[in-house]
Amino acid sequence: MQSADAKLSRNSLLLALRRYSTAVHNMEQTILLPSLLRDVPYDSDPDCEAADHSMDLHEYYLLLKTIKNTVEIGLVPHEDSKAKSHAALHKSLEPLLEAEPEVLFHFHLRGLFTVMATLTKKSQNLTEKYLDIIGISR
């Protein structure tokens, strides 16, 4: 019997989302004391070029969980302050939004694949760093 993942193409968006969800689920099951991650700086990965050095591992942990919930449940209304910044971003991207729908779809799909791969890697790295903190090596 084939697994559900085996039925999906290696380049499937559903598989990319499932990989991310699985990585975060593994992170949540492994990290029993997220408070141990407070004030531990996130050392950037060579694979993750755009690391935010102002966040600690605990903040990354919460961010990755929040994104997982959004992937699984769907979008929820943003706060007013976030809505304003999203509106400003939308305004700056208006010329791109006038592109052909198929071109726009492929642009966003490539971006989504890149983001999901980066977030999956961050979830796995955060889990490994937690295990290092508590003294368990894999």
C-alpha cells in the first residue's frame, strides 16, 4: 500500500505544505519546554539567507506554529496595524497584479514553494537546536 505522500508529485504544492506541517508538528512534539528557547539567538543558516537576526528561537517557534495554523485552518483577519502594512504592500505590487493570470499564478506559486521550503528547513533546524540545548543529539 502506498503512502499518501507517495501518490503526490515531488513538486506538488500539497506535498510541500504537508512537509512543512509535518516538520512543525515534529517540532511541537519535540520541544516540550519552549521557554528554554527564550533569548537564544537564531544563528542564520547558509540555506536561509533572509534570517531575521532580531528574533530569538522562542519567537521563531511561535512564528512557525502560527504559520502552520494558517496553512491548516486558513487566513484569519489581521490586526489593524498589520492590515495597513499589507495594504501598503498591495499598493506597491499593483503593477505586478496587472499581469496575465497564468503568469501571476506561476510567480506566486514559485514564491510559495520557496517560502514553504525555507520554513520547513527553519522548523527542522529549530528542533535540532532545541535538542542541542537539552543535550540530546540525533
